[in-house]
Amino acid sequence: MHPENTRMQRGWSDLAGSNPLAWVVVALLLVVMADRRDVRAAQSTVQGYSETARNLVAELDRMFVADPDDLRAFYVVTDRYIPVRNCDVNDVISISQGSRFFSAVFDAAWAFTLSFENERYVVTLGLTKAGEIILPAARTRRPAIRPRKI
């Protein structure tokens, strides 16, 4: 065995036995490095969810253009994406406002309501102030068909 390797091994064992403060410093460095990875993961998660919100709005736009005969087609789209969590609220609102079918954003005490519409349908999404897209709703703008009197 090389003398350098023996010295290195003896140095680590000496460090552990005689200087516990060094181990505390090493542990703190590991915690700081882990926190930095968590922050990066959280940032990529927010970016990922913003991308999901962008895809949701784009697919709603495609549905409005297709103008389906069945209202349930909108629920197929929203069920595929919702709930979306940890979004940047301002980012989701600006993504929604970029839609050509965006009509309004309503600010309630605990959430926003994002509204999209065309001549036949209205679709609303809830956006909590914590950044969660929830509560999709779709309705038709056409009046109910009333039976004729015979």
C-alpha cells in the first residue's frame, strides 16, 4: 500500500474522531446542496406546469375552432389536464389572455375565473391564488329547445 493512501485514510479517521465540527460543516454543505437542487426542481416544476397550462389553452382553442356538436368534448380536454398545481398565477392568466377565445378573467376572494367562449360555447376554469387550475365548466350559449304546443 502506498504511504499517501494510508495517510489519507488515517486523516479521515482522525477527522471523524477528533473534530466533530468538521462533520457538522460537511453535513451543512450537503443540506445546502440538496436545497439548491430542490429549488431548481421546483422552478422546473413551475415551468412544467406552465407548459401544461399552455397546452390546455391551446387544446381548448382547437376545440373552439372545431366547434363540436357535443359539449362533452370540452370535458374530455379539461379532464386530460385538470387539476394543474403549482402554476404561476400571472403566467396562467397571460397564457389565457393569449387565446383568441379568451373573454374575461374574474377576480374572486380566493380564486380567479378564466372564461373562454365562441358563438356556441362558454368554458370556464378556476385558478386559485395558490396556482391551481380547478373546476372546469362548459355550457352552451344556445337557449334550451322548448317543445312546441300541439
